[in-house]
Amino acid sequence: MMENEPIIIRTENLKKVYGSGEAQVIALAGINLTIRQGELVAIMGPSGSGKSTLLNILACLDRPSEGSYYLDGIDVSQYQRRDLALIRGRKIGMVFQSYNLLPRLTALENVLLPIFYRREQRLPAEAARQHALAALESVGLSDRAHHYPNQLSGGQQQRVAIARALVNDPALILADEPTGNLDSHSSQEILDLLQRLHAQGRTIVLVTHDPEVAAHTERILLIRDGHLISDQSNGRTRSMPPSNSLSSSPASTTPEVHHDH
Ligand SMILES: Nc1ncnc2c1ncn2[C@@H]1O[C@H](COP(=O)(O)OP(=O)(O)OP(=O)(O)O)[C@@H](O)[C@H]1O
Ligand SMILES: [Mg+2]
């Protein structure tokens, strides 16, 4: 049962304030959140509600202004940049809407990067290469290893980015609108891939505007004006649905989200 799984993410009164004076923005107004190992969670909410701010803090890319963030039981909210980078490399794989691949590196070289930046358990070059090739194979891109990002479709670039996120075997995969730039076919491929990773027991938190995407998660967090206003179980089991289920799934299980843009 999910209740017995270890807690991977716990936040206590997490706040983020940008700027000061009249330019002050309260991006997160006190978020209390627990996510357990193996969960597949969607974060939804209007534009500007604080979704990316939250995800970036969860990814150790940024620090909260106030409150605590326990990652795998360790309070990292006071960590300095260097230690955040270390823990990020060890525990987190991040996927972005715009893929964020380095354009002058091949798919394989992009996937190799996190291995090279790793401080512990460093692999010899050939083992690293085999490991990166295996990650590319797991996203179905063995035959594109030596292509550059501009020689790949958007969906393929995102699969490379997912391979890169996976390559250090992170406890947690965080994705900020991973299908936001993709057509429906490529979106479905990425969604299928994330669901496969979930079925393997990975913990995945993704931000999405797309109710169809959210409908394929098991829990939906709704954020508005920096507040967590709803936390709903999506009533799905952890088993992987058939790959053609995206169009036939009941969208009614997702909460209504009103977009401001
Ligand atoms: N670096 C920054 N400096 C100042 N304000 C910021 C900064 N980053 C974000 N904000 C503000 O914080 C609020 C939350 O932004 P955030 O990017 O988290 O929203 P979001 O929910 O991800 O929106 P979207 O759906 O458009 O991506 C917004 O009002 C935004 O203008
Ligand atoms: Mg955002």
C-alpha cells in the first residue's frame, strides 16, 4: 500500500517571495505537502500560480524563502548552492518543457553529461558510454545516439531529456510541462514513457496544464496564488494502462482548472 512507502518529499510551510517593496511577489504562500516513493503526481493551476517555483525548489534548483523541505528525510532548505547541486545530481532527474539539451552535443553526449558531473561512483569512460546508450535505448532512441538536437523531432528531444534525467538513477523525476511543446502524438509517447517509469516504481512529479495528461496520474495537486488549494486522489491504480488509453480515458476525474491565459 502507498501509505507504507517511504516519504520522499515533505514540505512544511514552504514560502517563496521574489523581490521587495512594491515589486514583491509571493510566489509560494506556505505549501505543506507529502509525496511518497512510487507516486505519480500532477501539479496543476493557473499561469503564475507558483507551479514552476515549487518544482524548482523541489528540484533543488532554488531555495525557499521560509519553511522546510525534507528530501528523502533530509532538510535541504538551508543548503547552499554547491550542496544543492550535489544532492540534485544524486537524487533528482529534471525534465523541462523546452528540453534544455545542449545544441552542440549529440544525444549520447547530452545523456552522458550527468554521469560526468557525478562526484561519487564515477564510471570509467566506456562503462559510462554503455550506461548512457542503455538509457537512450530505454526511451527508444538507440538509433539516434549520434544525432544533434536540431536533427531530432520535439518528441525525440524530450525523450533524450528523459534519458538524461534517468541516467544517474534518481529517486525522483520532476518534469515541468514535459508535453507543453509537443503535438498530441508526441505528448502521448512522453506520457507512455513516464507511465512506464512509474510502473517501474519511480517517483514522478509533473506540472501540466493539460487535463488529459493529469488524468493519467494518480494524484492531482491544485495550486492557486501560491496556495495548495486541493489535493485529490485520481482513483487510478498503479498498473500501466494500455498504451492507447489516452483518448478513451475519462477526463472527468480531473478537477476543473481555469486558465488565466
Ligand atoms: N525570478 C523571479 N523574479 C520575480 N518574480 C518571479 C520570478 N519567477 C517567478 N516569479 C513570479 O512568481 C509567480 C509564480 O511564477 P511561476 O513561474 O512559479 O508560475 P507558474 O505557475 O509556473 O506559471 P506558468 O503556468 O505560466 O508556467 C508569478 O507571479 C511570477 O511572475
Ligand atoms: Mg511554470
